[in-house]
Amino acid sequence: MSGYGENMCRMKKFAMEKKMVVLAKIREHKDILFGVFSDTLTKQIKSDKWKEVYDVARSINIVSASKDWTYVRDTFWQNCRKYTFIKIENSKKEGGKKCQLTQCDKIVLDIVGRESTCINGIHLEEPTEVI
């Protein structure tokens, strides 16, 4: 039975490594993928970069051939982001467990920015007088 557990552990590690490859590609192009539209950053440029990320994900079988490039943008990335945020939020709760971030989580934080309000919340100063 120990062989089964070892195989599962190896499979999870392998899946994590593949996921890290795709997240690294997103991090590499984050300024384009998440940048503000302008004269130099168009919808077409963003779409083309997401297609590059999709090609990487397809080449290592993270995404099935039945999915298109929008799956990486709208599902894969969103899920990675969501699960990292959930870990962080759960660790902030009173009595929450200390958050054990994976390498994937760390790459997600590199992408969104560790000082992002998504991570740290919005810190507002208390007003000194009521308006």
C-alpha cells in the first residue's frame, strides 16, 4: 500500500510542477496580460499572449485539446488565484492555521503583487471628525 501513496505523492508533485510552468509564463507576461488597455496594449495583443500561455499549458497537458485559450484565462488562472487568496484569508481568521504557501501560491502572489489590496485589504485611516 505504501507504493500507492508514494505514487500519489509523485503525481501531485508532477502536477504542481506543470502548474508552476504555466504560472511562470503568466508571470513573465503579467504586464501585458493584466495591463490597462491603451494605444500600445490592445485586446488583440492581450489575446495573443493568453494564446501563448494556452499553448504552453496544452504542450504539457494542463489543458485538454477540447478547451480553447480562454479556459486558461477565465478558469485556470482564476482558480489558481482564488485558491491562493482562500489560503491567505483562512490564515488571517482568528485561530486560523498558519498558511503554508506552495511554490504555485508564491508565483500567484508575484503576479498579483504582494502588496495588492486583494491580499492585504484596503487600509483606511479613521476619520477624526464626522462629516
